[in-house]
Amino acid sequence: MIDLRKDIGKMDRRITVKQRSASGVGIADSFGKPVKDFEDLFTCWAARENGSGSANQEQDTARRIIYPSSYTYYLHYQGTVTQSMRVEDDEEEFEILAVEPLDGKKFLALSVEKIIE
């Protein structure tokens, strides 16, 4: 875990937290699958750390490189963030799996997983 009180400079990634759009309710695509529209809630600076476990280490297997798909983002506390939201980082979207306030609600840890659709 990153100690942001000492390493605030590690918050070097510009991320966007997205919430489900109200207009997305009840809308379906041509196959009848519900469309999940998300809109920007806020943009902020954050630090990113690879998720734990060997499955999240970059691997080179059979000449294929497999990149980590889960991370933890650390940002300044925002009370509006929930698990039903998403994080966008460098044009990739991640589903928020857990939201954890840190250091007396000064910071927030978001455990995320890459969305593959």
C-alpha cells in the first residue's frame, strides 16, 4: 500500500470516475441487451498500484505478454464514490470492486478490475 502522506508525488495518473447515466435505464441494444451508459462524475489525480497475487503480475507465457487486469487507485477522499461506478484511466475502463476510506477519510482506495466486454 502506498503511503500518500509521504509519497503524494505518486499521484501521477489523471483518472475519471464515472457514474451510471440516468438516461441509460431501460435502453436496449439491437440484441435486447441493456445498454450501460456511464457519464463523467469527476476527474482527479490518483496513484495506481498493481493488484496483489501472481495473477496480477505481468507475465510472458508462450510469447504472449499478459498484463495485470486489477489495480488499486489511491486518491483524495470523495464521499460520493460507490461500487456501482467505474474508473477510466488512459482510455481504459475499470469496474470498482471495493471503496475503502483511508487515514481518517483523507484518502480513498479503490480496488478495480478491467472491464472486458
